[in-house]
Amino acid sequence: MADKSRMHLAFDRFETALRGFEVAVSHAKDAGKRRQVLEDEKRMLLEDRSRLAEELDEVKARANRLDKANSQVSVRLGAAMDNIKTILGSA
């Protein structure tokens, strides 16, 4: 009878250890899934960052072109105004 009791205790300890192992495996699987989700989000954020950086470069280049065009138009308008003043002054 003592052997059965010892066997029962050993079996109970084994079942407890097995349940603990199953819980640990489940946690490891969940952690792996969470890690995959985080890696996917990181990849998407890096892609977005890259796309936004390209768009920013394009916008900066366009702003520079517009600034140059604005300067050229300002010079031409100034020259045209001077010509008009000269024509009106001599008339």
C-alpha cells in the first residue's frame, strides 16, 4: 500500500510538472506570435518611414523650384514696373 501511495504522489507531481510545462509552452507560443506581430509592425513602420522620407525630399525639391520661380517672377515684375514708370514718366 505504501508503494501505491508513493506511486500516487509521484504521479501527482508528474502531472503538476506536465501542466506547468504545458503552460510554459503555451506562453512561449504566445510570445512567438506577439514577436511576429511586432516584427510585422516594425517592417511596416520602416516602409512608411522610407516612403515619407522620399515624399519629403520631393516636396523640398518642389519648394526649392517654386522659390526660384518666385524670385525670377519678382525680378521680372520689378523690371516691368520700372519700364511702365519710365514710359509713363516720358509721356
